[in-house]
Amino acid sequence: MKKLPIILSVTLLFGSVVAAMIWHLSQLQSEMIESTALRTSELYSIALTQFRTLYTSEVVEKARKHGLEITHEYESRDDAIPLPATLSMMLGEEIGKQASGATSYLYSPYPFRIRENTFLLDEFNTEAWEFLTANPQKPYYRFEQQKNSSVLRYATADVMRPQCVACHNSHPESPKTDWKAGDVRGVLVVNLPLNTISAHTRDDLRETSISYAAVGIGIAAFLGMVMIRLRRQSDELAHRVKERTADLESEILRRQKTEERFRQAIEAAPAAMIMVDQEGVIAHANHEAARLFDYTVGTLVGQSIEALIPSDKRAHHPLHRKNYIGSPVSRRMGGLDLLAQKKQGEKFPVEIRLNPMNTPDGIVILCSIVDLTERKKSVNTILEQAKELEAANDLLEEQATTDSLTEIANRRSWNHQVETILKLSGRYDHPVSVLLADVDHFKKYNDDLGHPAGDRALTTIARALLETSRSTDFVARYGGEEFAVLLPETDQDGALAAAEKLRSAVKHISSLDRKITMSIGAATLRTKMKKTSDLQMLEEQLIEQADKALYRSKESGRNRITHFNDMGEI
């Protein structure tokens, strides 16, 4: 009968332990399912985003340079590959099939034509777009019930990257052409069923449940034995407490010696090292730290770490320190833009290594500090030299593409511009025209007035052609007294009108020693280019036609305009 209260107490205690374990396991299972689902969806989104970025930088850019087109119609074309968004969604579908059954899709208020009305914007998609537009760095997610199954819907912002801006703004089917880097262009949604994760979690927790039950039974049995034998073991327990107290005293002494050796190691370190407690107070600083910050040895201890932060950043540092103490990890921070401040207020660049350590008094942070002043000077020198080299290269490029006398584009620059405009015109079947203009009787002008006067005449004519032509036209010195004008998006009538303005402008130049006129030949092409090899043939054809028209203008009395298409009527 004397043992009955003990048995009842043990039974009650065991029942409480079992109930607590069941409740704890239930909570643990729910938390594990949610955390696993969120982490899986996060990794899924990161994988798709990183694949899309890598595909754009390593495949799309190189493919475009080799003449391939990036389009959603790639399946029906041999010279095309899929758009990054298309291929990343295909990858997402394949991953979902092979693994967790997850699905993913992209949607945007600015879809390409082929993706219009592809996805129905439900309440989640609408709320996700509103949230991610305001918070592009954060995910938006919700746990939902769909057809008797729990599903995590996880959305992240699809942010416009710098390398994608030019393509999206220039693509012929782009619904928006004023994109900027950092704009939210769409939303990536991952739908992750929780059935598989729940099953795996239950399997993982089954062994834990068994272990908990065994521990509970063991604890109950142990407590029962202890309570039954309590009186007989009191002396033995007291003896053990005494032994344990001695052990603790020995452990404290050992830790004190370890801490002292640690402090000696810090003091002997060649780098500046500072130990800071959770309140931001400097607990220890070695001689090198005192030298680096211009303090006398020992005077740094007891001061706030904010004393070493530049005054303009000091007010915000306690919040940063508090956030770091909340989840401390070893990390490196800083570089040429991170500054520290010496005792007299001098700022200098530093690199800092933070190492959290657990001590009996709580967490302390060991900071190692490296002065980057000399490195910054070297970097600045390299940057200045790079700027000088860039300026020299720009000057060489300008000299290579500019006529030294008239200061307008030369023949080399002309050839490059014609090739570029013909590619664009041939791709979209738009007209392009060329004017070849020759100064009338220029040899006689030179012979009568001298070469310096001839040079002034050519310079004046070039300036008149530039001032009279449109901003989209391209004027160049073709050779000698001959000039060429490229007229994009211009048909025959437009070419004749532009040529007449140029002819009239030259005729009415009044600043020269003698009146001067110009004969002009014009040619227009409007041919859809089927392949790149047609480009040189079209360029030669256009120049040849303009040259023949110029020759006809010379034959017909000079100071006039002839279009190649009208030569049959003369």
C-alpha cells in the first residue's frame, strides 16, 4: 500500500509525458511540412530563374551573334531557338513530372502575343502581382486546399535583368518597349502538392515517435525506481553532488585558463582584432587594433563599437548589430566602400571578418580588421589608367571613321552604315535610297583658285549637306569631290525631294570665292533579303545604280538630279 501513491504518481507523470509528446510531434510535423514545402518551392524557383539567366547569357547571346533567331516559333524553324521564358517553363514541367509533381508557370500583364490569355488570373495571381510589384525581393505564398489535396502556391517576381532590356524593347512582338532594368515584368508561380512531402515527413517522424515513446517509458521507469529508493540513496546522492561540485570547480578553472590563452593569442596576432559583447561594448582589443585606430593600449576596452564607425553611419549601426546578434554567422564584410573611423575622425577603407563565439556569458563577436588603404590607392590608379586608355581608344575610333578634312564620316564608316541599314531594310521589306553627289568642275576650281580654296569649298559643302539633311540620314565623303548620302526608310519620291534640298543648299552657298554647283545621282531599293549572302550583292547594286544616275546628270548638263528608275525615260 505504501507503494500505491508512487505508482499513481508515476502513471500520471507518464500520461502527461505521452500527451506532451503527441502534441509536440503534431506541431513538429506541421512545421516540417510547411518549412520543407517553402524551401522546395524556393529552390524550384531559384533553379528556374538561374537556368533562365544562364540560358540568356551563355546561349541566347552567342546564338544571336551566329544569326539564330530567338522566338516562340522555334519548332517550325531550323534557324531559331526558344525564348528563355519558354525553355524555362519546359524545364519546370519536366522537373515536376520526374520529382514532386510540382507545376510552374509565368504570367504577366504584358504578355507576348502567343501567351495572351494563356493563364486565368485567379485571386491568388492578382494578389501576388500586387504584392510582388511593391516587394520584388520577397516571395508571396499561400497554402490552399485543391481537390481534397493541400497545395503550396509560391510566387516570386520575374525582374527585368540588364542583359534582357535591349531584346525586350526591340523585339517586334514585345507589348512594351520602355522596359528598364529592375522592372517587374511578370510573376513565376510554383504549385507544389504537399501529399508527397506529408508522406515523407510522417515516415521521418515515425522513428522519432518510437524514440520518444521509449524515452518516456524509460523516464517513467527511472523516476519510479528513484522514488522507491529515494531514502536509501540520499547519502549516495549527497556524495555525488559533492563530487559534481568539485568537477564544476575544476571545469571553471580549466575554462579560465583557456580564456587566458585565447586572449594571449589574440594579443600576439599580427592583425587588428577586437572582441565585442552582445551590447556592442568592446571587451578586448589587441595592440594592433589600438595602433590601427590611433588609441593608446587599453583605452578601447569598455567603449562602444560605434566609436569606430564613421559619424554619418553611426546612428544606424546599433540596428544592424542587433539584427546580426539575432542570427550570428561567420562572414566577411566590407571592401573599398566600407569605412572605419580613427580616434581623430580620419576615415579609411577596411575589410572585416566576423566570428561569433559562445561563452558562459553569452555570445561574443571576434572581429578581425584589415586596412585596405594601400589597396584602394592601387585600384584608383588602375581605374584612372583604364579611363585614359578608353579615351585614347575613343579618339582612335573617331579618327578611323572620320574624314580628316571635312570632319564628316569617311568611306570606311559609310560602308559599315550601308551594311547595317540594308540588313534592317531587307529584314522588314522597307525602302532605302542612296544619293551620290559630285561637285561640278571641281578640278577647274582647284586649278584657278588653288588647293587651299578647294579644301575650304569641300569643307563648306560638307557642312551644308549635314545641316540640310535629316537627322536619320547619313552623310559621308565618298572620295575626292564626291559625297554620298544614305536615306533610310525613303522611297523614290522622298529621295528626289531630299536630293533637291541638298542641290539647292550647295547652289546657294555664298561664302566661297566662286559659285559652285553639284550633280546628284539617286537610287532606291526595296527588296526583302532572304539570306545574309544577298547583302553584298544588294549593296553593290544600289551603289552601281546611283553611280549610273550621277553619270547621266553629268552628261545632261550638271547641276541636276537623276534617279536610276527614271533613266529609261530620258
